[in-house]
Amino acid sequence: MTGMGDMSDMSETGTPQHAGEAAARAREVRAEAELRQQIVDTASEMERLGINQGTSGNVSARWRDGLLITPSGVPCAALARERIVWMPLHVRDDDPLFETQRPSSEWRFHRDILQARPEVGAVVHTHSNAATALAIHGRGIPAHHYMVAAAGGNSIRCANYATFGSQALSDHVLEALRGRLACLLAHHGVIALGRDLARALWLANEVEVLAKQYLLACQLGEPPLLSDAQMEEVVEKFKGYGPRK
């Protein structure tokens, strides 16, 4: 009798446990689907804002012990959440994943940024015109405007050139992003980081606005710059600045 009673107790307590596990799995599936859709929507918004076009640029977001990233060679109009690729955070070049999946050719710097910067939840890479024009000259964006502080410091650096998709480029990117949330890439484009996709996209667009302002100001001569002390004050005030959910 006691044994039967114990089995009955196990059955009664097991059912809610299984139901709870199923509910948790269902919530996780929904959350992943929502994040995949947010990546698709972010890529679409990049094109609408005019900071990206065609198959250039890419987007990633941290998910569980890896990342979700846009696929290689797929134009924005053809993106769907099912085409977003999941990769483990410590993925290597010889991972079997590459036999069946085609993540963005720039997956290395997305992986390396998310590995190195645990506070970052999303990465946006664009080929926006004004910022890329500066990057073609190997120039970053100095403190011509206080909004430069939105990228985390008194300048937005330009990473040294290396072939797209290479480990060398990723290494240059990590150096340029030291203490920063955005950088330019020589002869290439822009990278912006954020705790989520909305913030990374906002910053990517802000970098393009700042680049346009700087190029316009340069037409009148070398622009005067804010001092390091002035920028430090703004950087402090900007902690937590930007779009909120």
C-alpha cells in the first residue's frame, strides 16, 4: 500500500513538472522566433534608413550560448526569420555547421565581439555612405559634436583595413572598439554595438549622421573640436542614453 501511495504521489507531482517543462520550452521557442524576426526587421530598417543596401551589411544578436546572425548573400527583401543562422559563440572555421548553413561572411567579428564584450547583446554592420567615405580615407570621427560620446568616448576610431570576413579584420575591429560602442572600418563601413538590436541600430544611424555633419563642417575648414574634459562630461551623462524598450 505504501509503495502504491508513493507511486501515486510521483505521478501527481510528475505531471505538473512535465507541463512546466513543456511550457518553458514553448516560451523559449517563441522568444527565439521573436528575436529572429527582430533581426529581419532590423535589416529592413537599415535599408529604409538608407544606411545599407542590397546584400551588404549584417546583423547579429546574442542568443543563449551562441548568436543568431543574418545569412550570407541574401538581400533584405528575401530575408525571413527561418533563414537566420544560429552559431555557437565559440564556433571555429572547421565547424560542421558550415556544411549546411551559410552565415554572413563577417561572422568572425560578430563572434569575437560577443565573446569579448559580455555587456553587448547585438551587433549591426552597415556600409553607410558618409561614414564609409571617411573610412576610405582611414579617418575616424573626432569630437566635432557632443553626440560622438554616444559611441562611448571622445572619438569614433577607424579600424585598419583587412579583407572582409578575415580574422585579421576581426582583430582590427576589436582594437578599434576598445572602450567604444562603434567604429569605422577602413575602405569598408561601420560597426555599432548595443545591449539590444534597437540600441545597436540607433547607434549605427547616429554614426552616419555624425559622419555627414563632420564632412559638411570640413567644407568650411578643419572643424574645432570639443576638449577631452568636455567629452568626458558628456560620456558620463550618456550612460544609459538611447532608445529604451
